[in-house]
Amino acid sequence: MPLYLKSAPTKSFTDVAQADVAEKVTAVIADIRENGDAAVARYSAQFDKWQPEAFRLDDAQIEEIMATLDPQVITDIVFVQEQVRRFAQAQRDSLVDLEVETLPGVFLGQKHVPVQAAGAYIPGGKYPLTASAHMTIITAKVAGVNRVVACTPPIRGEIPAATVAAMKLAGADEIYVLGGIQAVTAMAVGTETIAPVNMIAGPGNAYVAEAKRQLFGEVGIDLFAGPTEILIIADDDADPFFTAVDLLSQAEHGPESPAVLITTSQALGEQVIAHIEELLPGMSTKDYAEPAWRDWGQVIVVDDIDEAYALADTFAFEHVQVFTKEPREALEKMHDYGALFLGENTCVSYGDKVIGTNHVLPTLGAARYTGGLWVGKYLRTVTYQEVVDTSSSALLGEVCGRAARVELFEGHARSGDARAWRHGGRSFEWIDESLAAQAGSR
């Protein structure tokens, strides 16, 4: 049986579903549908204290904003975006169109077609989250999306310069300083000045997540998102200090972000707890990290590494770090996770900020049925069919007629009959009667 050195509840979608949030989001969406730009401006003033003459930044404004940044910031953004772009391009190159001949003269094909317009939501409000611009905009552009609309909120009444730079360098076609429900809704349903998009990607707070949920179907979305999660699997070979630092790195995302350690070593678990207790008071982000660890942190001791992998799968967490003697074993032994980080030389923070894989990942157990944001999310896999051999068309027509009548679909059956009649010389009473009636009416 697992030994809990520190226990906490495990979050689910029902835990984060808030009736008051849903009700407020529903009202805002309805208002923006009805009143367009006027409603968007009103909610921006109400929620963000932001009332510019125009929410969209023009090229001159963007250049002026970027000029205020330290050149090193731009250099680093370019470096990180190149890592994201390189991996996204490799993903796109792995998706090939195909065509096969299944019967003589019967061709079936598949194509990967990008959506025509996508919305990228880059959260902010408290911090300039430049990395979300890389992940949402670059991935869309590599997929071939023609028009990418990017929105980010002001931070304490100011334009987040680094985020704007990241949006521009990533390739956004339209950049708006606009946040929250109003941004997501404007992109989804359109207003007088913002044309609607086909899908929306990007993380956000509970209101943004709820807006995406309610608008899903009218537009596509990347995935449903909740608080950031981290789980570390560690054996007695792991470094307790690294383990503690990495757990806290994700706890600082928010006061409800779970941080879990599953280890085969009780001594290591106790050392990690001690390190966290020593590190937390000096963290500048302890207002988030402290309650996250206090309320949602767990340290669990198991008998062996296979039990650790099995238990980790039950969490199906967004981020899983593997600090073991053979970390690549997790690639074979684990199934349910958003992303794996193998060995102590990597960490979730690399994935969040610099390494190149996408950091928009499933939470709240959604890793059991979906992966994270990637090039394929912006692509629609569509099929086509062509029959050029008349004998094959006749054969398919005969089988179609029989198969459709089993299901009592007479109209479908007759589509097949007509081709079996024309190309295969088959006789059908309903065709003879129809042709006779047509001839008699002339």
C-alpha cells in the first residue's frame, strides 16, 4: 500500500466547474453577440480597466513597443521561437497526404488541410506570458493557417511589450490588447471590427476556459484546461533538492496547481518536503506557490518503480518528470500524461519556456483521451474518393444496394442500383418502371 507523507485531494473537472463563473460567461457572450464592439469595450473597461481608442495594434505601434525592449529580450524570443518552429515543422513533415487504389480504378485519398483562421489567446493580467505566443501562433503558422488573430490582456493598465514582441515575431496577422471572456468571444463570434476565426487555442483563467467551453462547437478549441499540474517520479537515485525546486516551479502557476511526488524512497520524500519548507518562504511567487503546495501537494511512497508508474497513470497529469536510474523506461511503461520530461537534466520549465515542445497540455485527467496542442490540432484530416473503372463501380453498386436495404435505406440502395444497372448490365424493376413512365410522358 502507498504511504502518504503528504496527502491532498485530486482535482477533477467537476471540482473546477463553478456555477457562478458559467453564469457570468454566458451573459457576457450573449451581450457581445448582440452588441459587438460596444460590449467588448465595456467589458474591457470593467474587467481590465482598459479603454484604448482601438484594441488592435498597428505596425507602427508594434515597432514602437518592441523598441522599448532590451535587445537581449528580442534575441531570446527569437532563439526560443526557433526551437518551437523546428519541432512544429518536424511534426508537420510527419503528416503526409496519401492515396491508395483499393480496387481496380478505385482511389481513396486523405489530405491534411489547415483551418483558414485561428485565434491565439495569450494570457497575462499579472505576468507577461510570452511563451504562450510561441506555442499558439507559431504552431498555427507552421500548420499553414492563413490568418492568426492574437489577443493578450494589458498588465496593470499597460501594454505587455515582451508579449507583443513575441506575438509579432511568431507571425500573428492581427494583434489585439484585449483579454478575458471578451477577447475569446470576439474572436469566436466576430464583431464589427474583428472577423471570426475557426478555432481558438491558448490557456487562460477560469473565465477564459469557461468561455472556450461554451463556444466549443461554434468554433474548435485546442482543449479544455484547468490549473497547471506536475508529478515527479523518483527513485533513490534522484536529487531531493532538484525535485523540490521543480515541484515549486509549477506550484507558482497558481494557488490551485497540484504538485505531486511519487517515490520509491521514503528518505527522499522526507528530504524533499524539508527542502520545500525551506525554499517556500523566500520565493517571490509564494503567494501562489505556498497555498498550492499546502492544499494540493502530495508526497507518496511506493514499493517499487513499476508501482510508481502505475500510480502516476491514475493521475494522468499534465507534466510528468522522471528522476530515475532508467528514465526512458517511462516511454514504455506509462500511458496517461500530457508530456514526459526524462532525467534530471531536463525539467517542466524547459518545456514551458525554451525547449521547443508545446506547453499547451491536457489537465484534470484529460490526458487519458487527448494530447496537447500541436500542428495537427490546426489541421483537418479530410478524405476523397474517385471511381474511374466502370466494372468496379458496378461491383460497389451491387454491394451498396444490398447493404443499404439491410438498413432499410432505399434511397441509398438505389444510388448503388443505378450504377450496377449502367455499368454492370443488371436489371432493376424500379429502374425499368421509372424509365417506362418517363418515356410514356413524352
